Amino acid sequence: MPPYASYLLTVAFPANRPSKDETLRLFAGLPRRYDLAGALLSFGQDPRWRREMVKRLQAGHDDRVLDVATGTGMVATALVRRYGCSVVGLDQSPEMLSGAQAKLDADPRLGERIDLVRGEAESLPFADGEFDHLTFTYLLRYVEDPGATLSELARVVKSGGRVASLEFMLPPNRIARSLWHVYTRAFMPVLGRLISHDWYEVSRFLGPSISELYERLPLDRQLELWRAAGIERPEVRVMSFGGGVVIWGTRA
């Protein structure tokens, strides 16, 4: 292990990070409008970013994929529709899983290919190398130890399998970052309030949460965490002027 790896694998959120229970309560009221609101608040970019992540996985029809932080199942359903693979969607929120289950109930073809499991990314209820590939979306801001969580995700992927993720990002361009900051602090909460009180609270939370992640873990440090976790040759596509980033690599 490189000399910096022990430090990287123990990076933690500051003490004022919302607890797991607080985060669950924060997102409990979102599932009914989650897909639409995410698209609206990102000006249509969130669905585009998800499609890019799914494309990078390159799964086969007979593959089994774990989708961590599946939420309402947007990535899980996209994986099935693109590749015909089977998917296990895991999330810690029962409300989000209920939203995903509603999609499966409405489309029996999806229900045949997707299983939903309640669980935590930090301690997956699966055996070593159980899955051919793995995806995760908007996850690392919510875990206490991102490095250890990445190692746990890599643990359940077969050697040679792909791991792909989507996360928000801070625009690297100074002007774009200033505009992003104004939007996330001033305008996004207002738009969120037009959707619901729950979306207002989440919209207030998102901007500072994203900034905090990149103060602690800039993109190059995140890639070091991927490599330290045993995910080789991580590649990056920065999207929408730096509003989102897709990362993918191969399990050693």
C-alpha cells in the first residue's frame, strides 16, 4: 500500500456533517417527485450524467450488477434497458426503495430483472466478488469514511469487473464556479420551495455539501482513493462545465 494510503482511507467528514439518521429524514419526503425534480433543478443534466455513467459500465446481458444508492431506481432501470442485465438495487432509505418498487410494479419486465435490498454502502450484505460490475451515485458525501467505503464497494466486484460512479462537482473555471455558487445558494432553494418543503430543505443542503466534499477530497484525491481501494486505471469525464463528474475503473 502506498505511504499515503492509510491517511486517504481514514479521511472523515467534519463533526458538523449531518448524521445518518438526519440524512435519512432529510430525504424521506423526496421519492414521489425525485426523478422530475432532479432533472428540473439540474436543468436536465442529471439524467444526462446518469446515462453517461451507465454507458461506461459496458455490462453484458448475463451480467449481474450492484447499483448502490439506487434511490428510486433510475440507474437500475437504465442498466436493464440498455444491457438486459440483472441488477440488485441497494439503498438505506425505505422511502426511496418504495419509490423504486413502484416502478417495478408498473413494469413487470423490470421487476423480473431488478431486486431491491435495504442496506448500507459501508457494510454490504454480499460475498466477495459476487457481482460482475457496480455503480454508485451521489454517495461519497454521505459516508463517514469514503476510502473505506470504496474498498467495501470494490470487495463485492469480480476481478476485471467495472465500477462506475456519478457525483456532483465544483466547476474548475472561476467564472463558472461563481455562477454555480450563486445558483446553488440563492436560486436553487427558491426553485426547490416551489416543488415542496422537503425539496427546499434539500436544496439548501446540497450546495454546501458539495463544496465541503471538494474541500476535503478534490478530484485527484478521489482518484487516489479509487486506486487505493483496488480499482485500477480510474478514468474521468467532467460534464456540464464541471457541474457533474463520471468516474469509472476496473477491479484489480
